[in-house]
Amino acid sequence: MPALRLSIAMTTYNGSAYVREQLQSFSAQTRLPDELVVCDDVSCDDTVEQLEVFAATAPFPVRIERNVVNLKTTPNFAKAIGLCTGDVILLSDQDDIWLPEKLAEIGAHFEENPRVGALFCNGAVCSESLESLGHDMWEAQWFHSSEQRKLRDGHATEVFAKHVVASGNTLAFRAEFKKLVLPFPELHDCADAWIAFLIASVSDFDILDRELIQYRLHENNQFGMHKHTLVEQLELARWQLSSGIFDHGVQLFTAIEERLTNNEEPMFRASSETLALVRGKIEHYLARNAMTSGFWRRLPGIAREALSGRYWRYSYGIKSVAQDLVLR
């Protein structure tokens, strides 16, 4: 059986400070990619110039697309994915470092496990200068051993219904699922959750318990993999309530439900159990979104969600109960 062709879908925007190191880590792979597709989102620094210099001598084909207008992160990733021609697509940010064995290990895993539709690995969380901060990405996302076992046992959708742990810069999936995940819904910051949940709904999903990237934590990160202290967790919980996160979740999972039920491909049909899980997530977030600022008025809703177990299945259990009890 011939080796699978590996495509990297990368997006850039004013990434001059770090993009060169990321590109160099692609060239240092023990198994080189078959192509790199980069969509630049109207950078106003010298990001594109660095991309062009790299492309001129790269040991693999590089396609650079310069957007005419700024698409923002999620639509830009959709564009890059759509342009990839390989059998497996790996997503890349502009400011990390890939360890030399990343492509080799991920490519081999797909070749040895033909039923696996997608997977993600772990990564070391580092400072701006790439010094280890003493924790990894899975720790920062509270993706602990019990959930890792659940995912390996074929229950990825249950994990993803609770929280997004398949970070895009560690995610890889078979290109045959482009027909399922594209186009993306018109929602901000949903690419990781959208791709992961949809593919997990119709295919085997796996993880590699290996730190195959260095995730660079710096002040310009769109999202940061901090290991939050208790005070920071409280601040994050307050931010969630003020940012419309539950409304966003309702919109995302409603779009997932529609995509899973309104497609004509037999291979993309989700089970009734998965569809019930999606509906439960929507109902839980609708209930949380509707909770008022009056303690006694929202108490019955909190009690219903707690007694039904949905706080534990779709949120963070007692932490989320406390969030609705105390922080609203």
C-alpha cells in the first residue's frame, strides 16, 4: 500500500515574529509533508515575504494564497483545508514548533489504522523563548486519564460534548471528511470543535499520547493554554458568563445537528445515540443561557440540570453548578 499523502493547512496573520521557526520545523521533519498550503489573512508585516523566501527553497511544494479581504481565523482555515490535495490534512498555526517526528508518527498511525478518521496529539506548553512551563496542553485543557481512556474506548463524542480538547494545531484528519466539515458555519472560533465533533460522530477517533509540538505561549496568542490557578479559573468563569459562550455553544451544536441530519452521504450518518447527545448539549446550554440574575428564580433551573446529570455530561460538574449559583 502506498504511503498516504500528507498536507499541512496553515493560516497566517501578522506572524512575522515566529513564522520562520514554524516553517523551519516543517523542513526538519523526518517524514516531509507532500504539500504546504498557506492562506495569509492580509498581513501588514513581512509574513508573506518570509513565506515566499521559504517556498523558494522548501523541499516540498508550497502554495501561498493571499486573501483579498481579512477572513478571520475560522473561515481562513476552511479555505486552507479546501485547497489541500493530500490524503491526510494537518492543521498548523503560525507560532508553534513541530517536533521532527510529528508527521512520521501521525502518518504511520493513519496508515496502520485505516478505520481512524481523525486524531490529535499532545504538546508541550512553552514560553515565548520556547522554555518549558512545566505542563502540557492536555493538562491545560483538563483532559485527564479517565477521558483519554473514554476516547480510546470509542466515546470521543462524549468527551467533545463536554469540552473541546482536540486543539487544531495538534489535529489531523482524513481528507475524505472535507465533504462533511466544509463549509464551516458562520461562527467565530469554532474550527477545532466543529471538525472534531463531526468526524467523531461518524468515524473512529484516536489520540497519540506524545508531545509532538511546542506550543508557544505569548502575549499575542488568540487563545492561551495556561494552567489556570483557582483565581484565574474564577476569572475565566466570569468571562464565560459575560461573553455569550452558551449562546455560541447552542449555535455551534445546532449547526452540527443540522449537518449530521441533512447530508446524503451514507458514510456520514450519525447514530441515534450521537444525535441524542447533540440534542442534550443544546438543551443544556439553552437552559444555562436562560438563567436570570435572580438567585431564587434561577435555582429551579440549576436543580433540574443538576438532577438530570447534564452539568456533569455537558459542562464541568460541580464547578459549573457553582458558576451558575454564585457568579451570575
